Amino acid sequence: MGFQPGIAATDTGNGVGAVDYRLQRQRVLTEVAEGRVGRADVCDAHPELLRVARNVADVSDLVCPVCEDAAVARVSYVFGPRLPAGGKLCTTGAEVARFRQRSGSFNCYEVEVCPACGWNHLLRRYPL
């Protein structure tokens, strides 16, 4: 598995303050492939994250890098003022874009989740 520049689906504007975790993702997958990290250690998605991935998240065209049985879903949460402590689930890019119009400092977190095996990894974080 190589570096995949197309993995980030949402436009983040100018990219200032964005943190991309694809290199860390690649390192974790290498550790799993070489047997230094067990599959159970990386396929540990929270039940709520799995529910969202199965029922409302956008399914990507990427196959799960761990189980290779299902396509991974991208789940986006926005955190900021006047939002619940667990953030606000955004099911579309339009929902994320609406937070750009609001006053306040909001951050979006995109997580890759396999609904079949529970693989999950933070893809990136960026300010809105």
C-alpha cells in the first residue's frame, strides 16, 4: 500500500492548519503486515463509530487495508463552540461547509472506518 493522495475527500480551502495522518496510517499498516501489531489492536472502532459507518457515512472506493473484505467509510465530525462534547456528525460535504459560514472556531476530523472488521484511523484534522 503506497501513499494515496486522493484519500482526503473534502475540500479544506487553503489547507492552513490542516494535519494529515496518512504517513502515520501507513506506518500502522506496515506494523500490522509485519506482525508487530495485532489486528485486534487496530480493528477496535467504537460501537457508535461503527453504527455511523454502516448506516449514514459516505462509502469510499477504497477497500479496507486490514481485512480486504469491505469498502471503508469516511466519517466526519465537527467540534467547536455550542456543539455537543462528542462533536457534530456531518454526513455530507455541504454540512461541513455550513460550519465555515458560522462564527467561531470549528475543527473537522475525518476518520476512515471499516464497517466489517472495525479498522479505524484518523485521516486528517483541519480548521473550518
